[in-house]
Amino acid sequence: MKIALLHYSALPVVGGVERVIGQHARLMADAGHEVRVVAGRGAQVDKRIRFARIAALDSRHAQVLKIKAELDVGRLPVGFAPFAERLASWLRRLLADVDVVIAHNVASLHKNLALTAALRQLRDAGTTTRLILWHHDLAWTTPRYRAELHNGYPWDLLRTDWPGVQHVAVSELRQRELAGLLGLPAARIAVVPNGIDIAAFLKLEPMTVGFVKQLSLLSSRPLLLLPVRITRRKNIELALHLLAALRQSYPRAALVVTGPLGPHDPTNIQYFESLTALRAQLGLTGAAHFLTGLTREVLPDAVIADFYRLADGLFLPSREEGFGLPLLEAGLAGVPVFCSDIEPLRKLGGAEAVYFSPDAAPAELAARIVSRLEADPAFGLRQRVREQYAWEGIYQARIAPLLEIRNRDEN
């Protein structure tokens, strides 16, 4: 499918809408679509995505600003119609082979009403096969813009329903406002929230991103981290029993053990085999992840640090430790610490860690962890962000199906 994303400006121009368009373009290209970004200002930032510039689309273009100054005081300039016609002509040629045009804020704001009028001309002429109007902001419902808006054409283009288009709002608030403004049932307006590129925001290494996708870690609730080598004194079997108990309250709880087998004890391989057997016995094959079983590479420190940024808690059930560096790392990462009540760990964790006996009953330990996590608002917010606002999830659940919906007047 050939898709064009239309706005006043685009990346690398800094702005919220520009960032969203950049993410949409990336996701659509990842899905195999042919994508172009059409704007008055910007540049190509992804070799897969064409950037097409029409200078007069820019809200800061000299002629656009001159026209807007007249419109803001209620005067329709003589040059408005010819300018809109020229914009329509340029867009007609540029979009001739496009299957879907997605216009961001063009039918919402008065930053370039000649562009709004040009796009409406193309819609009325049936030139654009499919048109999606994506609404981030609404001029007519924003008090600070009220003095710049007037009854009649072209201002009314921003508060009338256009024939044969799909409306999209970025929130339920915008959906309600737009429904009231256009006189439409709210159900006619799709809601697609903005999202976050979790891997980019957390600066995850490519190897980490691979693990996250392979193991579906972003859907874990909670994700516990055990950053140790596989050796008996680390008491990893308690972590597995704890995870099984924890999944009674959190069915999507998961555990990641990052380390390889300890290098100095040949019986560690038997210990690892006993752990994988216990994992299967407890029904945790898809929930307890030993990274040593997924790669022969030694994990770089940067990848280990990534898992602290991803984790909801550090779980360290060691029977003995000489020091306990993971507690310091967890402290810097702001990750709750659940660890054995042994002297080195208590010395490092102080009053801020949750301690337990290395022989604790898994069910009781799970209850303590649940109590600690549920008392932390940051945990709940983190889960909602990962589950509902990751860009990849938004694209699959909301944007991809939207691209397949025919405009209502074309059915």
C-alpha cells in the first residue's frame, strides 16, 4: 500500500505531531508499506521513507503568514482562492499514485487554511482515493484561538464533517470534542493514542531488543530480574518456586536470569539441568527465561544494564554473597529490591530493600512482593505504558486495521 503522511512540517523539525508522524512512518515502513512524508519543512530521516517538500505547506511560509494575518481579523484575502488552487494542483500531482492520505491537523487547525481548502477540494473531486483526518488539536474548541476564528468559509472547514473521510482523534477527550463540533456520533471517530518507542526511550541495545521481542517481555507483569551466574549458592530454585506462586496473582509474571553457568564448578551443568527440569515441572517454560540458553555470547554490561531499566524488581535469593553488586545497580536504576536476609545484602540494602529468608515459603514471599508492588503507583503506571502505549502494540491493534477500512462514502 502507498501511504502519504501530510502536515505543515516533519522531522527533524522538533514538535509533538512531527514526532508522531515520524513514528507512524517508521511503523508503516516496517509493515512493508511504501511511505512518503509530505510537508513544507523537514528532511528525509529514514532511507526507506521518501520526503516530499512543498514549501507553501509550511505554516511559517511567508505567503501563508500573510494570508493568515488577514484571516485572523475576519478578512478573506483576494489571493486566498488562487493560492489554494495552486496548492491543490501541487498535491494532486504529488499524491496521484497514493492509496491513502493521512492528514495530521490539516483539518483541525487554522495554521494554513489554504492547505485545508486545497485538501478539501481534492476530497470533493474524488482525487484522493482515501483520506484519513488525524486530529491532535482542534482550533474551534481551544479558547486561545477563538479570536482568530470567524463564521463562514474557510474557517468552517475546521468544524464541518467532510464527505468520505475517516476521522481519528488522539484521545477520548478529543473524540468527544470533535464529535460535538462536527455533530457526529463519537463511534464514528476512531481513537488512536500517541505512544512511546520503549526501546529508543530506554536506549536498549540491539541484543536486548532481540530478547525483548523473542520473549515478549513487555507484556510481563511484573518482570523480575535475577542477574547472577548459575551456581547453587544463588538459590535460583527459590526464584522459580516464587515465580510459580506469584503467577497466582499475576498470571503474566516473568523472571529473567541473565548469567551463564558458573565457570569453576563442573557440577553447575547438572544444577542448570535440574533448574530447567523444575521450570518445566512448575509450568514456567514460557515465563522463566535463562538467557544462557538463548545465546552463547557473553552479555555485555550494557545489556545487563538494559534489563535493570526493563525490570519491575530485583530478586536476589542468594544463600551467600561476599558483596552484592546487583543491589547497588538496582538502586541506581530505581528498581525495588527483594533479597535474602544475609549480612552483605542487608548492609547494602539498608532500610530500602525487602528481605526474606533463603528458605522462605514461596507463597508468603509472593504475597510480600505483591503487597510491595501494588503499593507503588509507579509500578501500575509502568505496566499501563508497556501494555497500552508501546508504538508497536498501538500499530498492530489500532493503526493497521484502520488502514484497511474503506472510507464510508466509498462502500
